[in-house]
Amino acid sequence: MILNFFLFLLFSFPQNEDKDFWYSKFLAAMYSHSGVSFNALIDQKQFDLNSSISAYVEVIDSLHLLIEIDEETIILSGDTIQTYNKKTNQLIIDKLIDNDVGIFSLLSGNMRQVEIINAILHENSIQINFSFFSTGYNGFIEILKSGNPKRMRLKFSRDQYIDVKINNFKIGEFQKYSSFNPSPKETINLYE
């Protein structure tokens, strides 16, 4: 009887090394049927250049998202990127590069071709370490035990990375994606 109870406990709860369980929890949080919205602090380092921006993000699904920063609104819809500059009233339309790994991958949770290395259980969070073996990029996703993301980092090389700290993570509550319909003075279509 005690052995059965022990075996039940052992197999009923994920172990801290159960990387697939924690990664699945992250994906379930990011791909809620109602979508998600959150605020993000995005730090980027490229060799000697550092930048930090605050953004509001709405993720409808892995191929549809909105990123709003002070002077720009960026919409990803499938493989099309629309960047609207509010200051210049200019819209730039471009195509997402196939298999590109970057900020859109992190913010949308679209981590195709990622290899999950391990999951490390901390007191209040789980760190999921990953690698894109084809590119040599690696990083981590820090999630709460609910699966909600707390921080993401993608490292391109020793001196190049994107670090995203997430707060105010909510299911749904979209404010801007569906209403995005700028009337720019100029449209530049790089997609053609």
C-alpha cells in the first residue's frame, strides 16, 4: 500500500528535469485560445551597442502579434511584417525571412526547430534552456510554475543577445491588434 502511494506520488508530479513538461506549460500559456498580452522590457546587446526599450505586446497566435513601442507599431501577420512609424507617418511592409530566429520568435513563443536542453527548477520559477543547433544560438525561457513567461533570452554570440523581461501577462485583453489600421502618408513595400 505504501509502495503504491509512493509510486503514485513519484509519477504524478513532474520532476525538475522534465523539460518537455515545463516547455509544454510555457507553450500552453503563450498559445491560449484567447491569445495573450503583456508588457516587456527588451534589452539588446550587439557588440559595443546596448539598447533598452519598453514595449506592449499582443500575441494572437504564433504567426500573429503586435509590438508597440513609443514611436512604432509592428504587426506580424503570417510572413508579413508591417512597421508603422507614428512620428513620420510611414508604413513599411516587409517579409519575414524563413527560419529567421530573433525577437519575433521570442515574443510570439514561436520556437520552431528549437532543442530543449533541460529545465532547472528554482524556488519560484523554472528556467528552460534551449538551443538552435542549426544556427548555434542558445538561450533560456524563465517561466512561473503556471507556465506564464517571466523572462526570455536569446544569445547569438558572446556579445550579441536579446533579453526580454515580461510583466503584466494576461490572457486575451487585446486593445490594439484588431484596431490596427493606419493611414500613412507614405507606404514602402519591400515585400514585392
